[in-house]
Amino acid sequence: MLPVRSAESGLFGFIDIAGEIVVPPQFHSVGPFAANGLAIAHLDPNSESGYGFIDRTGRVVVGPSFHQAEDFSRQGIAMVILDRAQSFRYGFVDAAGNKVFPADFEHARSFDDGGLAVVRTEEGTCGCIDVRGELVIPAIYDGIGAFAANGLAKVRRAGYRGFVDIAGNEALRPAFKEFGEFDACGFATFKAGNHRYGYMGSGGETRIPARYAQAAGFAANGLAKVRIGTRWGFIDTAGELRIAPVFDDVSGFGYAGLAIFLHTNGRWGAIDASGDTAIEPVYDEIDASFDPTVLEVVRDGVRGYITRAGAWIGNQLR
């Protein structure tokens, strides 16, 4: 189901993949449906606790209760910001809107697929809790990144920049002063003394030499965008050039399996993993992050959805 906005009322509802209205527009904003079948909805714009959750029929399951809310995680837990009476602190609730544990926090991120959530204490230090609300990685860090597929997360503490594993063990302190988080293929970018970028493996070893003007993480399809000279192309995990550097601007490969590129005509299109044009560059904007089966686009001022084959589904007039 895809969110749509009424041009008359400005309210949001949902259409199906065929473009038919499933939930008539009636909400002030909505999020995507999570695995448990619930979506965030802004139910009362006149309340600082106006957010709740709806099901796929549009039925309100949790009425306006939160100042803000995030999508439900794989564990069926949603991170919410509580109201003024609770000092706008961050808590975690279940599908009924009840707190899953008593503790709340000065700041928090949603639970990841591994069942950990980064939280920040009133002292400004960060740690990680599990779904019981117990601190499993002590709150001793200035910052904690996302845990990658290899189980490592980037951390900062009093000048230390390295990685911890899901048990909180400090697993790696790379020799590079500037480096990124590990990606879907277990690589992390680093900046070498020559001011070029390369890639290291989970042991801190150089996997691809520093020879790129800029570099981004590898997507799940094993391709990463790199800048060679003034143009962008894509390499594989062996460092071999797979898509020639011909793009002035291009995204990495995203959720829909496409990379969005800017054409010389000033419009956006998309390529597949072979470098072939999958979506012709005729759009003012393309967003491939919402759903693996559709793209959200703007063409001639009209916002809507298209399939990966380019077929128009319906207008999204927000």
C-alpha cells in the first residue's frame, strides 16, 4: 500500500499497487506499514501528542498518544517521543501503544534487525539496550553508528575511533584517522595519506587501495559508487570497474535495486546493476527508497508512483 494525498483536503490515505484507493484520505500524515501491519499516522494536528498507529484498513489502533513516532521494528517495537509532561523523552511501545519496559531516554534510535537500540543518557554518553530495556553495551561512548552485517558498529570515545561488536567488545581500531561504517559487504571506506579513498575489511586490512577521489559503501548487490576524476562510476568488491565513470551525479544502488542518475538534460533516470538504463531520464525527482516494487517520482510538477518498468501507478500530490 502506498500513501497518497488528496488535492482537495490535503489529507493522506492509501492506494494499492494498481492505483486503487484502499484507505480514503483522512490523516494529516502517514508512514509506511510495518511487518506487524501498522503504520504511523498523524491523527490530531492540534495536540502535541497527536501521533498514533493505524492498521491496513485505516482503523485507528492506537489513538493520538505521542509527540512523534517511528516505524515498528522487526521485533514489533516502535520508538516514540513522549509528550511535554514526560519531558519529550524517548520510549518504546508495543502494538497496543503500551511501554515495553519502564525506562525512557534523553534520546534513542529504533531497534535494528539484531535487536539492539542505541540510547543516549542525560550525561550525553551512548550505549545500546536490548528488547528487555537492559543496557548490553555500556553507555561510555560519545557516539555509536549502526551495526553492519558483520556485527560491527563504529564508535567514538575520548579520541578513540574504532568498532565494537554486538557484545560490546572493542573489536578493531583501524590505522586510518578517517573511515566509514561497514557496509552490506563487510567493507568500510577509509581516507589515506594521499587524500584518496579506499576500502578496508573487517580486520582493518586494506582490501581495495586508496585511489579514488571519493568513495561510498557497497550495496547488497556488491557494487559501490566511486568518483574517478570528476565523474562517478561503480566498482565491485575486487576493485574492478563494473560501470564506467560517466555520471555527474548518481546514487548508490538502493532498496529497489536501481541507482538514480542525473542526465545532461537535467532530469533524473535510473540504471540497473549492468549499467543499462532502466528508467528513462524524464523525471524532476526520483526516490527509490520507499518500496522495492515502486519508485516515487515527480514529473512536470506532478508527484506519483511508477513501477520499476516505468508504468505510472497513481498521483501522490503531496
